[in-house]
Amino acid sequence: MNSSNHPTLPLTSFWNDTGKCGVSAWVFSTDHKRIGLLYLYSVLISFLVAVLIGLLLKIELMAPGRTIMGPVTYNALFTVHGVLMIFLFIIPGFPGVFGNLVMPIQIGASDVAFPRLNLLSWWLYITGALTIVLSLFTGGGPPDTGWTFYVPFSVRTGTNVSLAVIGVFIVGFSSILTGINFVTTIHRLRADGMAWGRLPLFVWSIYATAWIQILATPVLGITLLLVVAERLLGTGLFDPSRGGDPIMFQHLFWIYSHPAVYIMILPGMGIVSEIFPVFARKPIFGYKMIAFSSLAIAGAGSLVWAHHMFTSGISDMAVLVFSFLTFVVAIPSAIKVFNWVSTLYKGSISLEAPMLFALSFIMLFSIGGLTGLVQGAAATNIHIHDTQFVVGHFHYVIFGGAGFAFFSAMHYWLPKFFGRTYSEKPAMISWGLMFAGFNLTYFPMIILGMKGMPRRYYDYLPEFAPLNLISTIGSWILAAGLAIMMINLFMGLLKGRPFGSNPWGGATLEWTTPSPPPTENFDEEPVVTHGPYDFNRAGVP
Amino acid sequence: MDPIIQTTNQAVDPVFKFIIGICILLFIVISTVMLVFTFRYHRSRSPKPTSVADGNIWLEILWTFIPTLLVMAMFYYGWAGYLALRNVPGNALEVTATARMWSWSFSYPNAKTSRKMYVPAGRPILVNLVSQDVIHGFYIPAFRVKRDVVPGMKNHVWFIAPQKGSYDLFCSVYCGTEHSKMLATVEAVSEQEFNDWLNQVESHHEKISGRKLLETLGCLGCHSLDGTAGVGPTFKGLWGSKQIVLTNGKERSVIVDEEYVRRSILDPKADIVKGYQPIMPVNSDLRENEIEELVEFIQEIGGHSK
């Protein structure tokens, strides 16, 4: 952690103005910005490890038969890839990193409502993460169940499922506490004049996300404890020969895990809603519809979980209801896309790194969303369920959508907190490589699924070979872009040119305070007199 | 309900065309508009924004209403196709597919069993799905049908093979180490050929050889006959050899003999050979003479020779 004085930076910022530095001043800090950066480093480590595992998986799938590893290793690695990416990167990533760094400043608060609870959340995250890491190297070795932990396989397997799900359980508590903290903060700590109608759309999206974290995560906790009880005590809850039901596990699991994909994507939508107006110099189109659709997605998204189970043997009536509700959720997402695109109309658009990532978010998220329609329809779902199509769709939504939004936010907001910024050219090159590599990696999966290749497949028939090879080559281009992006970003943040208080010309409150901000965020308490995208009245036309 | 029996492909493929067609159209419209705006209103061509419009209620109504119509149409067609997949035609031939880690077995009304799924082309087939261990998935991409095989649950699926030929059958639900090897073939043959095959009864007196049993039971998915490393120990050179096994978590050494092989077949978790996972399923449905055959065969091919 770099807490040394930069000669060109303001001498008083949260990096040094408390006079506290060293490791303990960070890991025991209750400053939301320091906690946000702790989250940044921790989730990025999980992300990069999971990326490396993903690359190994793609190399294994480069050709039929054994390439670099056996099936036991492959199955463990795809499980660990999923667990790290989902439970340790993308779910805690947005609230933990950008929710912490940006949200309190955007509402004009000096910190979150419960700063010490916030620190506890990070510690729970780290405890859970270390428990998961421990599970890989102890007992029967890394779990080989897939991140979904489906019973009865997860109860039978000799691998270290119990410890891994306890780790996920602990991380879940971190998520619940963050949700409670953020809802309270947004309700209670808004600055004078920060009416609900003036909340930045990122704050709206974090607000909707926080409610899902509070309401849905406890269900996951209970489900995972039941798996542990099943394994250790033999309770028989999911065992049909003893009156249990394996399908009940799937219901419980998806009651959390479907809303969880909205924890992953809603903040990304909020970020895009911040970036489009700033880089098009125009107020966001349809503020109320975008804010409302976040809440609608959070609400309706909690009622669609069984669309993961159309082939499982649930009743036809259940298929009818859940297919219908799934299509209902598609509508608010479509409304958002139309409003974002309309924001560009008659604007003055500059294509800097955050905007490039945000524009590609629209395209990749659209492919993700539209392929979701193919899965929402009952008849077509039957053919593509549990195939590579689902893997492609999911990566388009979560990597192309949430991931690209995360990268966009890294380029947009991190310089604010480091006071220094990256070089534009390598950022654009890395974006180009990532966009091309991404489509090469994941589009072939959509076609492979249509052709019938199941997912979680260590080996495959020769007819699937050419598309798998293209996908593997794509993953190398994607990884190269990612490496350039990370190196450029962090070199710039630590050693780059200074970043002024408002170089992008944003009208939200975080741009009214110095870069990096002081510990209390604002030199004097802000009073809000205009909306979040009213550039004229903010004096940044 | 529907007097004209359609194939499962005919129930699903038009829905695919409808939805994917609309999706491609929507994607082209959204990306084109976005790219045109980005180009036309790029700062080099549009140095200042020429509008401060921040919403339009009629546009919002329009782009709420049209997608709602589109997705409701998709929902309806999807549901109609799904119903066809669920309504089993009355004259369907019943076959039971039994899944286990990691093999399929198919049994017919006359108790004949087979590793390949023979079906008469053009005739509806009703498949009852039985799992002996974890959840598997019965998936024939060529016929667009899939149904999970859940232990303790009565699931079924039906299809028609429109033409004679061989079709792939996959396991679609991840089920452990050899999930991707859990394949079977659907052989669609003429009605005549099918009936000949079905009635060609293997004599009960004729002993089923040990090798055949290993194949049909799926043992060879994990245990090789030629010394190749697999998920389980190879049978080659096994008989009479000394093995280190874990019994109730304690290491001990055993000489592979009839007693040991029998125990390993009937109660696989009793002794786990060191370095292997305790994942072998229990074989409680074997008959005594089949166990004898298996032991004999393992002894035969596994003669410990140095």
C-alpha cells in the first residue's frame, strides 16, 4: 500500500491526513475509502487467480482428449473458477469496491452509517475467502461439484465440499452486513438537498442491490448449512430414499442464486448510467425509468428462480409461471438499454476508456440478455439447458456486462482515489483486444450449445473441436488485453500524471472534492442544488 | 390433443427460429443506432450537445409496450412447444433408461437390456428415467429433448427419431469425474429390424461372459483392462498383487483374492485403494452367478505375472 507523499498531490487526503500509515492503519481502518481499496485489492487477487484457472480450462478444451490435465483436476478447477469468480469477485466486488469508495461521497456523506460494521464485513469476507482457500488444500482436496453444489453429488463426493461451503456461508454474512449498511446509509446520510430524485443512478442501483443482499443471501446461508448437515450428520433432507428431495435443494439454491446475478449486474447498469451522460455531455435520458427499472429488476428478479430447473421434473404449471415471470424481467432491462442509447442522441461524445468500456457493455449485455430470451422460452430452454449455450450466455451477461462495467468504473473512478491516472493509449489498445478476444472466446460457446455440446465437459466429440479451438485462441487475446489493462491502470494510478478534481466534467458530488479526497470526503458539508446530470447548473458545461 | 403427431423437432425448431430471428433483429437495431449516434455525435462532429432532452413519456411508453408484446409472443410460442414435448402420444413404445456414474443402460418391456438404445424410426418412444446414484440428464440434441434423471423421482421424456441413423445421447447434468464420457448411442432402425433385435433373446443358459458384464455394467469407464491409468485401479495384473488400502481411514495392505474382489464389488467403500477417491457406486443388484463371473474374469486377465 502506497501511502508516501506525492509531491504534486494535495498533502491532505485520506492516504495520509490522519497521520496513520502502515498495514494496521489500513486493515483496521473504518474509513469507507480505505475499506473500498482493501476490497479492491482482495477481489482483484481472486479475479486474477480465477482468470488464470479459466485460461487453463480453455487450454484443456483446445482439442478433444487429454491436453494438459486429467478429468479430476479439470472438474476441481472449473468449480474453483466459478466459486472464486462469483462468491469472491463479482458479488462482493461492486458493493465492496465501488459501493464503498463512491456511494457515500455521491450522496454527500462523510462515511457509511456503520463504519465499524463495514470493517467487519471486509474481515468476514477475508475470513470466508481464506476458508475457501484452505478447503482447496485440506481434506479430500478442492470441491469438484461445480459452483452450484447440487445434491446428491455434493453429499457423496469425497472432496472438501463442507469447508468450501462454510467459507461461502461466511462470505454471505459479509454481503448481508454490507447490504444493511448501505440501505441505512442511503436512507439516513444524504446531504442537504439530496432528494431521492437527485440520487445518482449508481446510488439507486446500489440501493436495489443492497435490498437483494439483505433479503436473498440468508436463503443461501441456510441452504449451504443444510448441505453441511447432510454431509456430516446424514440428515437425509435431500435423500429420496429417506423421504428427502434433491429438487428442494435446487429451489433453495436458486432462490438466492438467481437474484444474486442481479447483485452482479445492477451496479454495472448503475455505472453505465453514470458514464453515458458524462461522456455525452447530456443529462441521462429517462432518469426515473432507469431508477425505477432497477427496483423492478430487483423485485421481479426474485421471482424467477425456477427457470434454472425446467428440465428437472418440476410441474408443467411451475414451468408456465416461471417462464412467464422470466419474460417479465426482460422488460425493465430493455427499457434501460433504450434509455442509454437515447442519451447519446444529439450529445457531444468523447471516446475515452471509461466510455469505450461502457459502450461495449451495451453490445455485450444485449447479446447476453437476448440469448436469455432463448432460455426463458420453455420449448427452446429444453434443448439448450445445461449446454455450452448457457456458459456463453452467462459470460456475456456477467463478464461482458458486469465485468466490462467494472473495468469502466476502474478507469472512471480509481484515479479519483489515487490522485494519479493511467495513459489513454494503452487503455484503448487493451479495450480493443479485450472486446475482440471476448467475442472470440464466448460466441463459439453459444453455437456449440445450439449444436448440443453439454457444459462442464472435460472431453468432447470431434465434431465440436473447431469451435472449441477458436474459443481457446480467443481466450489468449482476451487475457493479453486484460494484462495490458491491469498493468497500465496500476502503473498509472501509482506513478502516472496527476488527476485533477474533475477532469471528466462530472456533475455528481464526488467530482466536487479533491483527488484524492480528504478523510471526511468534503472540506465543508455539501448542499445539493441540482440533479446528478445537470451539467449546466453544476458549472461544467 | 393434437391429432397429427409431430416430432419433437417440429415442436421446438420453429420456436428457435422465431425467437432468434427477433433477437438478431433487435441486436442489429440497438447496435446500429448506438454506433450511428456515437459516430454522428462524436465530439469532432458535434463539439457541443445540441439537446438537453432528458426524457420523453411517449417514447418510454412505446419502448415498454413493444418489448412487452414481443416477449409475450415468445413466452406463448415457447409454452406451446413445451406442451408438445410433454404430451406423450398414445402409441408410444416404452423404454426405461437407467443412469449411473457413468454409464447408461436401456431396458425394454420384454426385460431385454442393452447398452445402446435401439428404437424403431418414426415411432414415438416414451423413456422412463431412473437414476441409481446422483442426478444425471438424458439429452439427445438431434431430437431437442432433455430431462433430468433424478434419484427417487419419476421423470420421463418422449421423442420420435424421424429417420434411421445413429444419434448421440449425452449426460447433461454434471455428475462427477467421467461426466463427459457418459455417452450412449441411439440406433434408429426400421420397425422390422427393431422387432428382430428385440426378440432375439439371449439364452438364459448361456453364460454372460465376465468381459461382457464389465462392459454392460460400466465398470470399464474407470477400470482399464490394459494397465492404462484411470479413475479406478486397472484390472491388469491385479489378481494376487499386494495393495495398500484404506479401511475405515486406516492403511493396511491386502493381497487381492476372491474375498477382496467380492467385497470391493458389493461394498466399494470398505477398502479404498490408496491414491483413489471413494466414488465407486454400490452394486447391490448383481446376481450371485454374475459376481462369480466377474471374479473369475478378473482372475483370468489379472494373473499376477512378473
